[in-house]
Amino acid sequence: MKKIFVLTFLVSLCLTIFAQKYEPVIKEGSTLNYDGFSKGLGQHIPLTLTIKSLGNPVKIQWDVQGYGTGSFEIPALAMDSGTKVVIKQPDPDGVTKMKNDETLIVISKATFNNMIKDKAFKLNNQNFTVSTDTATYKINDKTADVFHAISDNGKGDLWVLNNPDFPLIYKAKNVTRGVDFTLTGIKE
């Protein structure tokens, strides 16, 4: 009887371990690689973002090969309760400061909490509802824990990593003006 109990325990432990999905830890020094698609230009733009500071403001260095490098600053208020995700074309070697309601590549913690609690949220003046999604999403060849939300008009799609501390956008389609983007890799 003890052997059956031990065997059952070990099998359920293994199933739990294998069922866990990859949840990257975003910290200072983390590098995020995105593929941006500019609808106006009709081309893909590889974007590298490096987290320089998670303080107030959050500082993110950007690099686009052939265009330049610079940084974004996101105020703590926006990280806590921002209602917009924006993609601004930055000036090379400059600092692009986001407004108190604007984030970049993340949704605010308040928006994330609404997504979890209500299965719905408002972003960029669009209402989104979390959908049941059976697709597999990978980051660095590991299955990631991702929420998929669809706008009420059915035109916008947003995929967000299940990370309440830094709710990183995995993919956005028809959410920001003129640019769709997809996370292609993370170096923690």
C-alpha cells in the first residue's frame, strides 16, 4: 500500500512539474526581442529592448539596427494604472518619455488585475474580453503562460504573459496605431 501511495505521489509530482509553463522573470538587464510590423511601411522591423531600470521611471533602452538607439521612460503611475499601450517612433540617441497613462510593451498592473478578475479590460479606448485559447505560445522554445484577449469589435487581439509583476505583451495585433508586434525572445 505504501508503494502505491509513493508511486501515485511521484507521478502526480512529475505531472505538475511538466504542466508548469515558462514564466520569464523580467529584471534589470533583461533583453526583449520583438518583431514589429509597420503597416504603413509594409515591413518588419526587428526591435531589441533592454530593461535598464525598474524604478520610477522604468527605463528601457531600444535598438533598431540601421536606425539607431535611445531609451524610453515609463512613469510608475503608468505602470500601475495606465490605460494605453503606445508605440512612438523615438529619436535616435534621445529619451522618449511616456505620459502617465501610457505604457510600452506592457499593460499596467491595474489592467492586468482587471483581466484576471473580470476576464475583461479596457485598453487604448477598446474593450477586450479574455478568450479561451488552446494554442501553444513559445518563448525561447519553452511553452509560455499567455492570456489572449479580443476586442469587442473583433479587430484587435492582445496576448499577455501571465506575470502580475511585469505583464509583458507577447503579441499585439490592431491594438496600437500602425504597428503590430510579437515577442521573439527573452534573455533574462
